[in-house]
Amino acid sequence: MNWPAEIFDAFSEAVDVDPVPGSSKEEVIQYLLVETARRAVWRAKADPTKLDAAYRAPYTPLGSVSVEGMISKGLKAKSMTIKPAWHEAVDRLYAFVADNPQLICDQFKDQQVEYCDAI
């Protein structure tokens, strides 16, 4: 999915990333956004009316990707430091999700990823 530039740029400003060899900061951010969407669509059961809540409710897909996928498993980044602009980036992502749930569900319904979302 081609994420809007305002979201991509907001996340670029919101994190300092030490990518694994062969990866770039841009690839890390793309992975973060795509993997979050895949998990959120799974959590919402590909139902656009449930997608906004699926993104926001604890244990968030975004939080799970930040911890599980990129760093602890070493898939895309050796480290990622969240900066104060993180909150604005997340707000922009959530606003996009709220305005485009059908688009996101359609894009990722065949790429869903289950994750441990229990608190």
C-alpha cells in the first residue's frame, strides 16, 4: 500500500532507526505501517466497521509490531527510538484509518497476520 506522504513523513520524524544490514529507514517505516495494518485487519476480522477500534484498543497492533516484529525478532531494525513526534504520527495514522477503513480492509484482507492481542 502506498501510505499518504503525510503519514510516512510523520513517522520518519517520529523515530530514529538503526536498520539491519540491507534495510533502510524507509523500509522499516513501510514495514511498520504494513504489518500494523495486517494485524489490525486480522483483529477486526476484515470488518471496516471494527477497524478503528482494532487499531486503538490495547494491545495495539502498532505497539506489537514495534516490539515484536522489528526489534525483538530483528526483522528490520536493531533498534528504534521513539521521539516526541510519535504521538502526532500515531494521530495521523489513526485519522487516516478512521477515514479509510474499507480501503485498508480491502488492501490487507488476504494478508492478515494473527498476533497475541490479549491484555
